[in-house]
Amino acid sequence: MREIVLLIGGGGREHAIARSLADSEVDLYACAGNRNPGIAALSSGFETLDTADTDAVVAYAESIDATIAVVGPEGPLAAGLVDALEAAGIYAFGPKQAAARIETDKAFQRRFMAENGIPGCPDFETFDDMEAACEFVDDYDGDLAIKPAGLTGGKGVKVIGDQVTADEGKAYIRDSDYDRIVLEERLVGEEFTVQAFVANGSVRTAPAVQDHKRAYEGDEGPNTGGMGSYSAPGTDLPFMDDGDYDRAVEIIDATVEALEDYKGILYGQFMLTADGPKVVEFNARFGDPEAMNTLPVLETDFRDVLIAARNGEALPDLSFTEEATVCKYAVPEGYPTDPEAGARVEIDAESAGEALLYYASVDERDDGIYTTTSRSFAVVGRANSIGAAESIAEDALAVAGEEGLQVRHDIGTDELVQRRIDHMAELRDA
């Protein structure tokens, strides 16, 4: 029996999911608030709708007789889409609204970790009184990360001692319209992500990935949704020591065990400190861009994962190719503070050469594809080394050109990777 799979979401992450299912025995349909031409080309049908409108998504799922749904972004999870789909008898690979709070409510996330003894939890306090939060900043012995409790698309965090001063941090707290914030100790080290496929008590983890949030080369500028990322052959990254990946997986295992009947993707964002991995945050779905590093090297059929999850079975062991990946996003000029839309995208899947092309937020017109004000497209190189994968990604970007686009060309370069290695060596020797 061919499964009818409904993919919810229209970004680069979802294009990667669609491509991972394209050669499987499934009939793929998709819905999103934006029409992603890459996903549409791989799908039997594409419906443009508000994915946080649970009634609209359920109605579309029922109209195509969907047997499995895959929820890509966090917004529909926060809206309770998985609950609504399953109430309608449609299996959804993703956590229900209550379990998705591990991402959607950072105050809950930290309290959950503390109450369940999850290792890797930093010092933290939660506040709904902003003046009390400012007093905590004054009294705390050290730097703090300021985090809105709710979803901000990866752009709401401010770090005292890195991005802002203490006074600027307090001004940010006072001037914001957030109802609740979390203040937690600033973690110093190198960030990395481990994504886990979870269902029926099974936890299957993917190789580590390092994302780059800052907008400009050299890790300068404001935070973004992610400008690119890289992975190495095997599970570790070059700056990691033996055992660092395993300790991160142990934290994920402990978190899944404490969550009730969690299913879907659990994304652990870690800071590798001199004392080992600490949890920056959890997400309840694939990362974007990290999905574009992970899914292209997944040898196990993602369809088999979904069917096992739906049928209440143990998930299959996952196999990944021994390849490095480098993902680089092209975004509109001025992103993220003052993006300028309307540049023509001069690259397609064929002209990308050896690289994989993933569309994100683009405007498909009769005469071509154009940028919007969000991240436009990503190119991914795969090879036997990070450096070789980076060259493949750069070759594709040369085809795309620079007009109207902004790219972090330093992601995956030997120089940047070596800085990560040197940074961790300094921290361990201090």
C-alpha cells in the first residue's frame, strides 16, 4: 500500500523533507502559507493555507485521504495541529501541543529540566515582572542570556557580554512587550546540534551539526533564523573530543524518558563548554538549516521511520553516509533588519551542479523566481571532507550571483573551522 503523506510547511527544512521522501513509495502532498516551488515540484498536490489554522489543515488532509502527516515548523505544533490531526484519525509525526512546550515555552523547558534532573541545565530564573528581571541582572555574578519565553524565530535572544552590555540588556527587557522571560547563565563554548528521531520509546540520533546564527561573516551582526551549517563525516565535529557527542545523546535520552509519549523530532541545541555539553535549548522539530545537512546523508528510508512510528513499532536503526555537508543560505540584501525583496533568483536545481538546491521563502512568478524578505534558498555540498563540501556549495553560489543577495561565504571554510578548534582548545586549557 502506498502511503499518502501530507507535509506541513514551506521552508528549506520542508523542501529537504520532501526530497527525502521523493524516491519512496509515497504519494506526497504539501500545504504551507507560502508556495515553495521545490516542494510543489515533488508533490502530487500543494495547497496554500495558514498552517496554524488547524481546521483548514485537517480539512485538506481529509480531502486527500492522508495516512501520515509530517509537521515541519514550530508554529503549527504550538497551535495543536498534531492533536487536531490525530483527533481526525490521521497519524502525525510530531509532538502534541503539550509535549511541544519543550520548545514553545522556554520557561517550561528550563523548569522541566530542573524538576526531572536532566543534565546540562544552566542556572536560570523565570520572570513575568520585568523590573524584577532587571534587578536580577544587577545582582547576578556573571553574564546572562535574555530569552523570551515564547517563540521568536531564533531572533529574540540577547546575550550580555556578547551582543549587549548589562545596561543595554535591561533596556531590552524593559522595552520589550514580552509577558515572560528567562534569564540564564551565559554559556561559553562552541554550539552544536544533535537531532533525534523519536517514537514508541525509540531514540535514533543523527550526526552533530554546527549552525551559524549571526548574519555576517566572522560571526558578526544580529541573530537570524540561521545562515548555514556544516557537518563532518561520522557523528562528531572537528572541535569535539571523544565522548562529547555521547554525552549530548545521553541528555536527549534523559529528556525523552521524562517526556510522556514524545514522538517526532527532538532537536538538542548544545553548547560545548570546558565542562562538557550544556543545553542551550530544545526544539520540537528539525532545525532549519540543520535538516538540510542531515536528511541528504540519511541512507535509511524516511518512509520506513514514519511507518514504524505510526504502527507503534521500534524505529529502524539509522544509517548515514560517511560524508561531510556544508549548507549556505542566500538571503535578501539587508536581512534580517531591513531586507530588500524582489531580486531574481538566477539558480535552479540543474545549474546548481553537484550541490543540492533547497528553496525557502521565494516568490514564483511567470517570468521566474524572486526573493521575499525572508531567507531565500540554500545550497548544500556533500563530499568526503568539510573543505570539499564547502567548495561544492561555493560553486553553486557563483552560479546564483551576488545581486540582491547576501551570503556568509565563511561557513565551512578551513579558516572558520580551525577557529572553532582553537577556541575549544583554549577553553579546555584555561
